[in-house]
Amino acid sequence: MIKRMFLVPLFGLGFLVGCGGGGGPGVEDFSTVYITSSIQKGSIDVDLIEYKLDESKDPPVCKSYIPMSDNENQTLTITVTPKPNLPAGVKPSEVVISDLRISFTPAAGQLDSCFNVAQPSGVYTVPNGSSSFSFPVITQDIKNCMIDKYIVFNYNLCKIVSINFPQDPNNPNFYTVYATLTYKATEVYTGKTKTITINFGTYRLSDFTSQTQ
């Protein structure tokens, strides 16, 4: 299996909605703390399928399977920093992270229905310091759906797999989407909630695997 992952050299800070003063660029300003969000940004090639020639059979049989999602997962890191010079008796608040949502924008045309998938779940409490949360982006369900709809096999001893994605007639072997993460951050001390949006990746789906034996 051939995996390709091109990451920008720095961790990207998300586009933060409603930034306040005092915390600097890319920092959310709450009453008692600042929070920042970081996630790896880049372009990722997603291998939809692998295939292997089983020569124990006569004649040999081509077997295929869907590789597990590994570099299609992402990790969101939230850093909570106490504000200096808080009033007497006021302590830096914890922050609650909730309502994580991933959305996809196609590089061309309409978004394929295969991307109508279950969203990350869970509510996370972040004290002072950093906490990280991992979540899938291109799930096995998405892969299964895209394969069922668009891949037609020409076995020829496992050497040829035909893919016909409708997104770009001039390049039907690839399907490209841009991924966005949104979530809510709530300061426990005040109950104030902000919605944060991060545009973090380009995902290109295809068959990137040459024959394996």
C-alpha cells in the first residue's frame, strides 16, 4: 500500500470566530482564560482499496480489501492559558469542548452522499494546559460507500482497477474534498460559549496501491 501525506511544516491555528482583544492573533479571549486550537493541516491521499494475488489457487484469484483508516484520522489540541492579574478570589476556569462537527466541501460539483456520515461524539473538559482529541475524518463507511458506487474491477491478475468518479470527467480516478471542523468551547466560570471553525485539510480519494503479492 502506498500512503502519501504532505503536511505544512507548522501546526495551523484554526480560523477562530469572534476573537477578543488581549490574547493575540489566533487566540480566543474568555473572562478568565485564553484558548487556542491547533490541528495538522495539509493534503492527504486516501487509499481506497488494496488487492493481492492469491497464487495458492488454480487459477490464481485476486482478493481485495479496504485498508484501515490510519493517516485519515486527525487530532485536535486545545490549550487553555490562564489570564494574568485575575481579581482576588477568581480562579482560571475550565473549558468544555462539545458539538464537534466535520463538514466536507467538494473540489468540484456537489458533495457525494457517501460523505453524509456520523459525527464525532463526546464532551471534553479541558483544565489549564493542553488536551488532545482524536477523531476520524475519512471513515471506513465513507470508503465502503465510494467503492460500492464507483469502483469497477478489471482483475487481470490484480494489476488494473478501474475507478470512475463523476467529480472531474477529465480526471475520473480521483475524488477530492476539503475538510472543516467546527466545535463549541464553553468557559465554565461564565457559561460563555463560542463556536470555532478550522479549515484543516485536503483529502484525495483514489486507488494508490500497486500490485502486491
